Amino acid sequence: MSIVDDNTAAAEARKREQRGWCWYDWANSVFPTSVTTVFGSLYLTSIAANAAIADTARNGPNPCPADAAGNTDKLKDCDISLFGLDFAAGSLWGYLLSFATVIQVLIVPLMGAIADRSPNKKPMLAFFAFGGSIATVAMALVSGTNWQLGVVLFILGNIGFGTSVVIYYSYIPEIATADERDGLSTRGWAFGYLGSGTALALQLAIVLSHEALGITEGNAAQIAFVISGIWWAAFTLIPLRRLRGHNPAKEGLVEGSVLTAGFRELGATLRHARTFPLTLAFLGTYLIYTDGIATVANVSAQYGREELKFSADVLITTILIVQFVAFFGGVLHGLVARRIGAKKTIMISLAVWVLVIGGAYFVQAGQAVQFYMVAGGIGLVLGGTNALSRSLFSQMVPPGKEAQYFAVYEIGERATSWLGPLLFAFMAGATGSYRYAIISLVIFFFVGLILMYFVPVRRAIQAVGNPEPAIL
């Protein structure tokens, strides 16, 4: 076989892996969208409220009855208890997200270090993906007042999601050349939004039709958990079938068992990361604007409900608009990056973010079409900004340290994710208006845009010894 034939065969094998790799975005995106953003918070909060009512009924006069109109929203203010600490049932989800993040900070970097030592990362990807999906399906068993079971299962699912994503990201340098990474990452991200949007549309159809189906809203949420877990597991089979072993034994690894050496290598990675200041400069810039992105995604429903007075139907429609527009936005970002490079495309995207958030400030209460237009703008840049950041960071990672550095990438994102919500809450409280709170988030995108301009990405890639893409 000639060299040309060998190169053609290698390119085709690489393309096949890339197509399979994208399916994991489709598979896992159902967890952050359906479980974390939509059904987890609503269902576990209601279960916690049930527990609070049951507890007060057993231990004395019930201080948390429904009001005269039968409104039970106030039940979320009733206290529940864990390890002797009392807190409002409505606060459970916020505390759970914070605690789950802390657990990820402790576990995910170690798993990344172990993955970089393993001669085959696929078993680890399968273990955490299937483990997370099983925990998600099991959340359907949460009912009545057993919110504690829901807490444990969500944390397990979150660990499975976070760790599998780090391993999944680490495949990018192994299955794509420098010039292919932007296109691969944006296709995967776009495909993920399409998948999560499709699953969410199915789940919301069940929720909205629960009376016709003869089930309660709680039953519909339980069905959504089952669909999410099965969806995640079933579509994970495609990348597991397509991806090859990769990650052969590397020189210079710390001696010892995978686990103990993983701990030592994690410490070494954190120390040696300082020798690549340009990589850290990009990471710091990313952490600023991704905090803005995450905050917008998390508070947009609250802004629509509290400030703009929209009904649940409008908010549900808005979520679906964002999901499906994000698919086209991700594809568009890949096409633009192919012509002008990832860095410039990210900068354009951040400028669009500034305009979209500015537009959200001027949406009039009750004007759903205006809100839908803002949602479309968010969807246009939501997936593409993060996708190109993912691929650009992969260029700046030292060879052989992909999983470890992507673990730092993911954990850094979570460790700083409190800044945006804090600013939003402070501005809302200080001004009495969510409009000033939403417009304050512009600062994250503006600062990110300015800092990105000064990050020398080509020098950063050269510093770690990776091949440079033709266009940056």
C-alpha cells in the first residue's frame, strides 16, 4: 500500500472516530439540561417541602400551611433538617449544587490524572457514563419525603457526568489534527444541544399532557429521569464502539500504581502548570466569560418570571428555542472559525453576548416575542463560544496531560461559577430590579473580550510543543 493510501486510510479512520466522538455530546447533554436545569430542581424541592410538612405535622402545629387560595408555594419556606442543621426546603437545590461542585473539585482532577496514566481510557469513560446514567434513572425512585435519596443520587450522577466529560474532552488532541479541532468541537457541542433539546421536548410533552395520560406532574418528572438516564446510556454506546484505545503508556510518568501515582501526578500538574503562563492566561480569561454564560443560562428563567411576568408555557418555549438555535449557532461558529480562526470568532461571539444582554434589559414585561428574540440571540452564541474555547484550550495543553488539564479546566469553571450569581443577586437586592441585575452581567463578557484580545494563543501553543493550526 502506498503512502497516499496509508494517509487516506488514516484520515478516514480518524473521521470515523470523530463522528462517534460527537455522539457523547448528544448523550450526556441531557443531564445538565433535563436533570439539572429543569426537573431536578423542581422535583427535589417539592419532595423536600413534603418532608418539611410531614415533619411539622409529627412534631407540633404546622407552621407552613397553604394560604387561603390553596397556594402551596410557601411550603418551600418550611425547614428540613440534615445532620442537625435546619434550612428551608426551597434552599435545598442551591445547597445541593454547591456541595456537588465541591465533591467534583475533590474527585474529577484525580480521575483525570488516573485517565492520563491508563493505557485505555474507554473503560473509564464507560464506567462513569453508565454509573451516572444509572444514578439518573434511579432518581425516579425518589418519592414521598425521601429527598435524602435524591441528594445522594444527584451527587453520584453529577460525578459521573463531570468525570466522563473530562475524559471525553481529553480525546480531542488524539483524534483530531490541529486544523480539525475547532470544527470537531463545534460539531460536538451543536450536536449536544440538538440531542438535549430533542429529549427535553419529549419530556416536556409528557409533563404538559400528564392529565391526559392519567399521571401526576410528579410522575411525569420521574418519567423524565428515566428517559434521561436511558438516553445517556444508550447513546454512549456509539462513541464507545467508535473510539479506539489511544493513550498508550507514556514516558516520564510517575512510578507506582495507577491510583497512588495519580495523586502524585495531580500535584505535579498543578505545580508545573505555572511553567505555561500563557495557557493559564487563556484559562483565566475563559473562566471570566464562561461565568457570565453560565449565569445568564441559570437566571434567565427567573428574569422572565419575576421581572417580565411570563407564564410557565412561555419559559418552557424559551428553553426549547435556546436549545435548538444553539445547534445552528454551534455549526455557524465552526464555519466562521474555519475562515478567520478560533480566537477572532470567540471575540466576535463575546461582542454579540454584550449586545444580547443589552437587549434583554429592554424587553418589555409581557412581550413574549421580544423575549423569544433574546433567547434566539443567546442560543446563537451559547454553544459556539464554549465549543471554540474547548478546542482552543486543547491546543494549549502539554501532550500526555490532556485529561489532567481538562480536569483543571472543568473544575476552574465550577470553582468560579459563584461570581456571576452573586453579582446578579447583589444588584437585584441593591436596586430592587432584575433589569439592573441582568445588565450587570455584561461586565463578564466585556472584560473577557478585552483580555482575549491580549492572549497570544499562537505563542501559547508553541510553548507546550503542539503543532500550530494554519488559522488562529
